[in-house]
Amino acid sequence: MDLLTNAIESIRLGVEDYIANTHARLLSAVRNIHAGILLLYKEALRRLSPAGSNEVLLMAKIAPLLDASGNVLFSGVGKKTVDTQQIRERFAGLRISTDWKRFERIADARNDVEHRYPQLDQKALRGVIADSFLIVRNFLANELKHDPREELGEETWQAMLEVAEVYEKERQECARLLANVKWISPTLQEGLGDLTCSSCGSDLLKPLTGPSGEVILQCCSCGEDESPESYVPKAIASALRGASYEAVKDGGETPYVRCPECGEETYVVQERCCALCEHEAEHSCARCGCEIPPEELDSEPFCGYCAHMMSKDD
């Protein structure tokens, strides 16, 4: 069976699993849809691999070879194919386009669904189906030059289209409600769009006012509530994931740290404020006057060195 056929069958099976709506079949739906999209990506790399290269762009390991004329060629080695990170890197070099943010949400669901979401149901999976529909439709049409409706078949196409339309209406309403809240942190507001329910995995979360006036998030799929102490750290980590990676890789400034007041990983350095408790730390050392590094804010109003020296004097 070729990669494209295998990909389409995996996606069809995933939609059938979704429609069947048993817990086991819903788990299978996530696995099959995730696998189907990866196979579409691999098919694009296979097609661009030069003839006689053992499908070099598709293979995880690549080796240089000399042809009969002494020219250097590259050939795929072994049977292991590219993983997701290798696909991303090769797509970037080959200018192959896909919606990686949507794919990451599907991949996260694939990785977490069996252990984190005991209340998984059809409604919770709408976002996964909707994201996959958009990825599959656009990738088939734009990169593989196939008619997505024809490839998927009318039944699968209509099922995914209907789910996507219902989900989009719910998503827009949740986004509208979230946008109407006066969040204390722009970074927090940015990260809220990436959150999913801890109980069922749905990303349809709406804000409500809690008993103490705080903003809680309620899942539109299973009805579970999530407190700020739970969702704020996750939203900050999500919004600043890229900046954190760059800081580690290039040795730059950490974008968020543990708040010296509430102790949560929610202090946004650029905003100079905690996204959870609103604490505004002292950023200048009261002893030496130097800027306090983000990693030493737990020693405020002193830098780490001055706090250490003062403790010795005691």
C-alpha cells in the first residue's frame, strides 16, 4: 500500500471511530487521525526525493555516496523514516507549508489522551477533528495537488465538515467571551488560546466569575471548572514556550520565573508583574543599585549576591 492511500485510510478510520462514539473508538480516532496526517507529510517528502536515492528525503538517516562519475550523491539508509522534528526541518528547507500550530494540538492530544482525559467524549474531540480537517484539506490541495473531497470520499468529507462548522461556532463564542475579560497580563491572554480542559481535553473554555470574584475557566464539553492557580501557569508557559527555548539555546534572559510573592511560575519578566497574583517585584537592588537578574527575583529587594553577603553579616 502506498503512503497516500495509507494516509487517507487512516483518516477515514479516525472519522469512523469518532462517529462510533465509544471510549475505545474515540482513543483510536485520535491515533488514526494523527498517523494519517504524518503519512501525508511523508508522502510530500517521498515525492520530492530524487530518483535512485532510496527516497532520501523520507528516510531518517542519510548517507553520502559517490556515483560512477565521482559525483557526490545522498541516499536514504535503513528503514526508519523521519520523525516529526525532521519533517519540520525538511519542510522548512523545501518550502512545504502546513499549519504546525494545529498539528501540535493534535499531537498533544495523541500523547495525552489515554492518560489525562478520563471524560473524553465526542464533544471534547471536536477541536481535534476540526484542526485535522483544515490541515488535511489544505495539505492535500496545496502541497499534494489532490482534490481533498475526492480523496477523502463524500461521507468522510461531510462528517469532518459538519464537525468543523459546529466547532468553529463554539470556538468563536469562547474566544469572544475570553476577549471581553480585562486580563492583567497580555501574555496570559495570549496563552489562554492554547489551553485545553484537564479533564476531557477540549479546548472550548469559557470564562466565568468564581465565588471570590476571580475568573475561572469552565469547559463547554464536560462542565469542569479550572481555577486561576491551575490555568494561569499553563497559559504563561504556553505563551512563552518559544521565548524560553531561545533563552536556553542562546543564553538570553528567562522570560518568566517563579513569583517571589505567590511562588508560582507566573512572573512575566517583560511585564514586571505576576500574571496570577499581580505582584510587582523590585527590579533594582536596594543595596548595590544593580538590576536584579530574573532568576534572582526571589531575593528582592536585593540581588542574589547582596542577599548572600547580608546573610553572612548576620
